Amino acid sequence: MTTNNNKLYKQKLKILKKLYHYQNSDYDATRQVIIYREEAVTPDERERLQQDHWKINEIISIDHNTLIESIRVWGQDEQLSLERASAEFIAAVGGSYPRGMTTLHSTLFAKTVPEHDYQPARRLIACGVCGFSTSNATPHDGHWSNIASIRNSLYQGRLYHSVIGVYTDLQERLTLPAVSPTEEDINVFRNLLHHLDQAHEDETPGSYEKRLTAAKLIKGNAGTRRDILQTLAIAGILPNSQISLDPLTWTSFEDMVDPEVNLNNTKGRSDMEMPWAAWEGKLRVNWDQARLLFGAYL
């Protein structure tokens, strides 16, 4: 991003922080969603959001098949290329474009997810194929989501890898210009991969995260670092001890998450998830997969 664009991005984040604050919300009991009050921002700030085609509240009816159908169509759109997603993810890793954190996962998801109806998972209340969760929505009509709040999370730089998160990411990126990583972003990304490749043989995901924090390679907080590592694991760049993952081949949701029962570091910890949870220091980095997705930057 240019210096001017970076400044505009930071200004937008300040506006979003005012809007999507829990103290600025009301509950819509009919649709069971949170609504945010437009009065929290000034007329000038509201106009700025309108220029970006930002809807302060965008409430949509959601069901499994509709989301998957849209995602599959968008996955074929030339504007949402894998090359663009990789570039924007690197920009998120480096810190110049936090909005890019979800781009790699959502694009790989969209390009590989098979056409399917909702299929109950064996152990979880979710679709076993894609992970669409019935904890807050079922595969039937009549459920709602305010995806404006999800979009806000994307701008804050969080990985939102649920089906509704993928939908929200792709929907907006169709209207956004592509972003290229800066030289600093690229250097941070390269340094991260080499840092991972020098992991200790017996290093666990938790101990590595602590060492990464101490190394100060990545801007942001612990959540940012976890999201980066989880994305690299989903893409197969960070191998795991339980299941082989190919970024260009679909792996069902339950096949990916079921091996959690074999791991000591996931028991009682909802924050440590597969596949990053099953990485081991001795596995280091799969450079073939890294070159497949990021060869132009390595």
C-alpha cells in the first residue's frame, strides 16, 4: 500500500472502531442479530463510509446451500485469483494491509469446495463437508447475520475462516482494488518462513508461538500471530502430524478437525485448533507448498 492509502486505511479503522463497539449496539430480537447505531459517527465519517460503499448494517438471510453456491461462483471469478490472495496475505503478515489476513484461506476454500448439501458431521453440530455451523444457524431459511460486523473484523486483521466469513470476505473483495505487498512485507514473510524452518525438533505450537513473540518478527498481538500460523497450516505450508493437506485439493471439515482428539494440546483448549495444533518442530516448512503459493516472493 502507498503511504496515502495506508493513512486512509488507518482513518477508516478509527471510524469502524467507533461504530462496532458493544456500547453502540442494540439487539434485534426478531432476527436475533446485533444492530449498530449510525449516530456514533459524524456526518463526514458516514459520508466517508458511503464513498467506500460500506453498509453500517448489512443483514442477510443465511442458509448453507445459498452461501456455498455463491462462494463457488465467486471462486471462479478472475478478480479473485490465487495470486492476488497470496499477495494480500503477505501484506497482512507484514502489517501494511491487515484486511488481507483471510484472503488466502477464503480463496483456496472457494476454488476447491465441492458442490454439496448440508451433511451433519459425525461429532460436531456442523456440516461435515464445509464446517457450516448450526450453533447459530441451520441449513434452513429464516436465520440472519449482520455481516457488517464480520467485515469489520476482517479490517481489524482477524482470520475469519467460517463459511459466513469466507462469504463476507469474497463478496467485498470483488469490489476492492488488488493490493500488493511492500518490500518490508515480503521480507517479514520470508523471515517468518525461515524462522519456522529453524524450529527445534521437539518444539510444540505453543512453545513456538512464545519464541515468535520474543523474536518480534510479526507486528500485532498473539491473535495475529496465531491467525498467520493457522493459515499457513491450513494451506499445507506448515505440515502436521495427523493429516496431509494440499492447498489445491479439498479436505472435508470433519477430516481436518477430528484428529484433535489425538492431541494433548487441544484438550480443554478451544483456542488451539487443527491443523496448526498438530504441527511439530521437526516438520518445519513444506517448501514445495510454499513455492506453489508464494513462489514469486521467495
